[in-house]
Amino acid sequence: MDLKDLENIEHKIEEREDFSGFKVSPIEVFFPKDEEEVERIVKFAYENSIPIVPWGSGSSLTGAVSCEGCIVIDLSKMNKILEINDVDWYVRVQPGVKLIDLYEAVEAKGLFFPPDPASFFLCTVGGATSEGSGGMRGVKYGPFREWVLALKVVMPNGNIVKLGEPLRKNRAGYDLIHLLVGSEGTLGIITEIWLRLIPLPKKKIFLVISYPESIKKAGEAIIELRKAKILPEFSEYLDADVVKSMNKNLNAQLKETDGGMLMISIEDDQLQDVISIVKEKGEYKVLEGEEAERIYSLRAQAAIAVKTENSGYFYAEDIVVPVSKLPEAIERLNELGKKYGTKFYIISHIGDGNLHPNILGKNKDEVEKLFKEVAKISIDLGGSVSGEHGIGVQKAEMMRVQLFKSNGPLVLDLMMGIKRLFDPKDIMNPGKYVERAYLAGTTAASFKDSSP
């Protein structure tokens, strides 16, 4: 192995960590400026059997980019918006484009890209694609995977493939595009992304702020919205402790109540329908314009405010339950908090049943145990251990439990077969996600020695 073969590609040695504090200790960090340099790095790693980890902006919450003795491929230099097509309604970008820059560019053309993970102000398009990110507007528009039309990918052996076409309809072959979306860098490195766009909405939108008597009342309000066939742009919930934390650490100047805050963004023709539901749950107010935008921006920073509350371990849960099970999930979370004598900082995309109970603590073992018990609630209620944060290393064991209970062990075997087919040398972000979930139930010494 001689890294001098890559010395004309920008590089340096540095330690890193993701948003949750998972460590990254690479032998080298490379900053390719184009696809050809990514190809060279990957071929070198393949020939020398060196693990590779792609890096966007480090906003992962599950250890998806943690590694030791790996090559990190930092894609921040590949940050060009290559094309905005205002007839076929797509945008083509490199993976290092910041999501907030993408929004501004397409909106200047009268177009709209809805997915908005809370880290939109710092995360990259490549990272959000690899993680299959969600966001606040997911309740109406769905997560990232519903907006990816085509990809270019450098495979683990260095070969380059293009998957799909920038078309809404395309039935040519297996859907390999959405196999890569959400693959967490374990199958290849994405170098170009074609994303679907829609016209910028023109209807007037209001933000209804509700102060329910309790989080249970907030869950009941969401069920009533569903029964009334009301589809908001987003439906978010912040519990009382999160609101206090935002006021303290972000100077948010939000009203503090015991029941927290429910935010519902709705078009003007259904505003009165929403008001008729939330007014039965507690006080409310209606915002628009700059103040509504301010609240939306603050919601995106809620996790940052919560993380500031503790210098120890920070685990951001990401469970999903059927909307009909929200009251039961909330009740069980309350019981769990009492059992452990702790409180959750609950941030939630409550409109689609996606709850983020944030767990803080000084004792890692206790925090991890509580983390798993929260995940078990989602499994018991027919939900998922991850809606948008991904699996990484943190949730692999509970992903295995979910798959075995809901889908059967054959499904995980099939996933492992895909990993082996794409990455027979196991160099692409190894030891995480599907591989880690599979090996959690084996005594095999390594990926290459294990078999279903």
C-alpha cells in the first residue's frame, strides 16, 4: 500500500466525529474534486482492501460514518448544481451540494424540492440521499427516496454506473435507484443525483400553533386531523422540556406550557378545519409570514438546543409508529421515563407517527439500555426503529429484532446477499447497517466467513 499513488488529490489526516459523537479515525481524508478522483481513490482502496467511508457534513446521528483505519472520502468539494430543468422538472447535482443551497437555486426558478430534514441548513444532498432522510414536510410530500429519479455511483471495485433516468415513469429493470437511497454508503459512493421537482406552491399557508394540555392531547389532535381527511404541509410537536431548552439555548422566546407546542402548517382553504380541532385541546394562535418562518427555522434547530443540555451521551431516537398508535406509544414512553427516573426531550414529526425521544445521560450503558427499550416500543406497536436517521452502528441490533419479528429472518439474509454482491471485499463502510444487524446474531469472526 502506497498512498503516494493518490498524492495529487487533496488530502490530510484528521480525527472527526458525527453529530452524536461517534468517532472517525481515518488513515487519510481525501477531498476529491470530481468523479474521476473518486474513482481513483476507490480503485486504490479496492486493490489494497482498505475500508472506505463517504462523508457529507457529519450530521449523522447513528454512527453511520464512524470508522478506524479507513479512508474517508469527503465529498464537500463536489458541490456543483449541474442542471435545473424547468420543463422536465428535475435538478441534477453533485453530492456535496448543501441542501439549503439547492432550495434557493430551484426556488429562484419557481420550482420546489419539498424534503426538509432538520439539518437542511448544513447537510448535503449526497448525505441525505445515502441516509434516506425525511423531514418536517414528510407528512405531505414523503421522505427523500420519493424524490430521487436517477443516480451515478462509483461501485466498490471502482466501476461507475448510472441508475435510472430523470423520468417520473420508468419500468426498465429492477429498482436499483432506491436500493442505493438509504444504503448508508455501504453499497457505493454516489457522485451525481437527479431529483424530482414540482412547481413552487402558490396557495397561502398559515402556521397554527397549539398549546395542548398534554402530549397525549397532541396525539389525539393528529388522529382527528386524519379522520377529517386534512393533510397539513407539516405537523410537528415539541414537548415542554424541548421548548424550555430552545428558549434557554436559542433565545427562541416561545411560550412555555406543561403540554408543549404543536405546530401545524396548513393551506388557507383548510385553516378553519384545523382550528376547529386544535381549539378543543387547549390555547392556539395563527401565524403567517416572517413569524411563521422564524418558528419553522427554530424547529429545525431543536436538537441542537437539546444536545447543549448535556455534555455526556446524546442519543437521538427515531421511532415510527402507526398514527393510530400514537396515544399508546406516548403513554408507554411516559411509563418508561418514570421507570428510569428520567425525562425524554421529545421532538416529533407527529403527523406521520415519527417520534424523536432524545435521551441524555452520563452513563453510557444506561443510555443505551433506555435507547433499546424505546426502540422496542415501536416494534411492539407494528412500527419501525428508524424513520429517517438511519441505522449505522447504533440501531443495528434493534433493526434485526424488528426484521425478525415483522418480516422473518429470510429478509435479512436477502439484504446480506445484496451487500456481498455489491461489495465482495467488504470495503464500503463496513461493519454497519445490514452487515452489523446480520452479524449481531452470528458467531462468525468476519463478514467474509459468515453465510446465511
